[in-house]
Amino acid sequence: MKDIVQREAPVLREVAKSVPVDEIKSERIQKIIVDMKDAMAIQKDGVAIAAPQIAVNLRIFVISGTLLKQADKKYKGDGSDLIFINPEIIKASKEKKEVEEGCLSVRWLYGKVKRSIRVTLRGYNEKGEKLERGASGLLAQIFQHEVDHLNGILFTDKARETWEMTDEEIEDLQSK
Ligand code: ZN
């Protein structure tokens, strides 16, 4: 099991490297995707994870389809995980909203961050197929948070205010 690295780790501050498209289906990359899913699965509030968070300096992120469905009733997906490789935000609404955010690599801080309410992401899926996807609400927020990770940015760099979760809140989260 790969550990999730915490905010002091230099890998979180690097600009992650693109995955060569002809290597997406390779055993090495597929194994990294499985490792990311495994690391995320044991975190009760882990709705998404970027490869640098398991100390892999590559442009990949994974979103838990089940947790996304639970957290956002408007989300219409079938609950399968979403995998994005070499993602790029090609459009972002000027309109922004301040939203609450946390991060598996910044335990146990939460904060308020301004995010575009709609974005369009372009990249590849785990089969090496090109994709383009528009999103609003929580999914748009996740896209921005995860692409930031791939550029060495943590939400605390952008947060207007941050606070620590209480022990009680953490216990509550872990007992769910
Ligand atoms: Zn994060």
C-alpha cells in the first residue's frame, strides 16, 4: 500500500510530467492507477487523488465515482471511477464561487477557496482515448484542485482562510 504524502514532501511542489500517450496502457501506468485507487479507498473523505500524492511525478488524477455521487446529488455518472491523464483545463468560467476544500495531503486543514463554477477539461482516459469533459459544481471544483496538484499547487496556497478540523470532527469522519 502506497502512503499519501503530506504537504512538506517536495514531490507535491513539482510540476508533474506528462505521460507519453503510447504508454498509458502499459503495465507501469496501469499499476500506478491501481495504487492511486487503493491509497484513496482507505480515506473516508477521499473523493479524488493526484499521482504526486503517492509520490509519483506524473500527470494523472483519479476521482472516486461512488463518493462523487454521494457528495453531489446532481452528479449523473454511474459511480465508476473517473481517470484523467495529462488533463488540461481549456475553459474556465470567469464566474467564481468560494467553496470549502480539504486535501488528503494537507491533514487536517480545511479552507475557503475561490473556484470557477464551470470548467472544461481535456485529456486522456486510462485506455488512452482522448476526452473532453465539461463540469460544474463539485466536479468542476475537483478538476481545478487536482490540476493544481499536477502543477505543484496546494489549496492552502489559494485559500483565503483555513482552519483545522477538531479531533471530534476527525473521529466522526473516520467512523463513518
Ligand atoms: Zn488535494
